[in-house]
Amino acid sequence: MKILITFLLFFVLKLSLVDGAALKKKVSSLESLEFMKKYGYLNSDSESASLLSEKGLDKTLKLVQKYGNIPETGFLDNATIKLMSAPRCGLPDIVRDANRQKRFVLASKGWDKRHLTYSVSNWSPRLGEGTVIRNIQKALDIWGQYGHLKFTRVGGPDADIIVKFPFDGEGSVLAHAFFPNSGIGGDIHFDDDEKWADLTNGEGNANQDGTDFFSVALHELGHSLGLQHSPVASSVMFSYYKGFDKSTSNSLDNDDILGMYELYTTKSPVLNICDGKFDSVAFLRGGFFIFKGNHIWRLKRMGYVEQGYPVTLRDMFRTLPKYIEKIDAAYERPDGMMVLFTDKTYLYKNDRFWRYNESTRALDKGYPQSMERWRGVPSHLDAVTSWNGGDLLFQGQIVLEGRH
Ligand SMILES: [Zn+2]
């Protein structure tokens, strides 16, 4: 029976080809079937059998194409055949029972601790120990800032995340990783046969055609922290190796950051915004934001919260001093500077403000100053005003200034 199903699938896949010439390409129909099984698009014989309608196959191929950021034709066309042999991560694109409501897909609940350990048990001779450790630590630091995570390198097999090069990658697989868990959870295996290069740092392998180790490590560590593959082509969690691009290689995409927020920053009880008691609302960077306590919501339209929100004040404004626990008002200056108002440090009255020193319990010298300094702020702040179509509630007393 299994042989019959495989034969029928082969037949259907052949029928679905745009033209016969595509069959001569290096990926055959049977190999594409293996691809779809390996990366989670088909996960059982019963589901494979259900594909025996062209409609089902069309839908599955469109999903493969979506995750590869190529036109969703529903056919096994040349672009899809090429995609199926492109260098990529070895983990499935589709994880069953994942929360499909989110654009970024979460594989797990993340680690239940914020201080994690890692160890590097061996390394590619093309890179050397120092280069591997430096790149892993750098990638961990980039992820860690969005989840308040700290990483310490340790020796031995008890580390949460163990980096190894034991992996005899078949075909185009560069590396794979395990989602957060005890034991092998969090570990990363790199293909030892790959031509690794330290392109991000411009050191190491002189051969600029190599595969950038840092880019792949950043992706795999996303899995180690609980993130799944994303179809967003600009995201670090995109399944395929995108080549080395110095301008983007050191940063996460918004899609990756939202995934981290979802995993690590909303664990504390979040206040309900439906009771209407906000600290403030503001129209910033083209979006409508609600501030309440330590949390910020972004609304798509009234009553609909953007995915990934709420976030905490310090997730959004990383330089905000720790003592600030709520924002009374916020606005964006014409020059792009965001001004946040709190009731902790500054006092204002009409068009003047004073800075209050909480340790000496006295007003600082050099004040009051004129509110002219913040062009565009209404001089009477205990008021509701309108800003770019959004209602701004100015209740507080002031004043912290900083760029997002
Ligand atoms: Zn991956």
C-alpha cells in the first residue's frame, strides 16, 4: 500500500509540473516529496495520501513557496526545485500544534530561567576555537537583549546550550538545533563539512565564498531560545541561508524581536487595557500606542492589539532609567525625537518646568526652564489634545527625552 501511495504521489507531482523540462533538474519529484516530509509539510502517510487530490498538493506547494519567499504558484516549478536544494537549516518549517495565529511561530514556551550557560565542545578547523566562541557569544548577546537573558560560557557537558561540529550534514543542510529543554534541548550541531568562514568580522577564512558562520549561528540560537522558522524573508528565522550581507548580519528583524517578546517579556501579569484606565495614549512612528503601568500596547485599530504586544517600557525604550514605572504622556517631535513624560523627575507649570532631585528632595539649579525647549508640546499639559489623528492625554509632569 505504501508503495502504491508513493507511486501515485509521484504521478500527481509529475502532473503538477509546469513543463517536462523541470524533471531534468537535479531535484526529482520523489526528492521533492522527501523534502516536504523532512520539513514538516507532510507528516504522516495518511496525510500524504490526502494529497492525492491536486488541490491538496497545490496548497502544500504554496506553503513551501511561502516559506521560501518565492511566487506561490502551487506548481513544482523551476524556482521551487531550486529552492529545495538551497542551503538551509535542518529543522522543519511546519511544527504541528504550534500556535498558528502568530506570524512568528513559537516552538515552545522558551526557557523558564533567564541565566543560561553554554559550552563549545569542538569547532571547525576552518574557524578555530576563538572565532567560534566569539561569534556564539556575540549572537547570544544580540538575542539576549530582547528577553533579558544572560549567557555564561562553561566547560563540560552540563551547559544548557552545547555547540558541536559533529554533524555530517546531508545535502544542503548547514546546521540544526534543539528547542529549549533539558538534556539535548538548546544544543546546536553544525555541519563539519561546510566551508565555514568568519565573514562578519572580516577575519578567519580568506575565502569570501564561504558560508558565514555568525549568520548561521544567530539563526540556530533563535531555535535554542524557542523560536521556529518564519516565512518573513528579512527575518533571521527564515529557513534558508541568505548569503552574507554586512548591513543586516548583526541585527534582528522586527519579526524576530516580536517572537522574543512573546516568549520572554510577557510572563508577568499584564494589566487589562479594556477597563479604559490608561496612563496615556500616543501616536508614535505611525502607530497608535497605549501606555499603562509598565506595559505598552500598539493598536491596529481601536480594540485590536498588534501581534507581539504588550511589551514592557524597557523593551521598547531600552535606555529608560529603572525607576520610571509609568509614562504619563508621550509625543514625537517633528525631528523624530520621542519625548516621554513621567511624574518622577520633572515638574512643570504652564510654559515652564523644573527638574526635581529626588535624593536631595530639592529643585535642581538652573530651573525653571521654558517649555519652548520641546517644540510642539502644548503648554498646558493637563489636557487632552490631538496629535496626527490620535488623542494624546497629557496628565503628568514630566520629562524624559530619548530616541527609540
Ligand atoms: Zn532553522
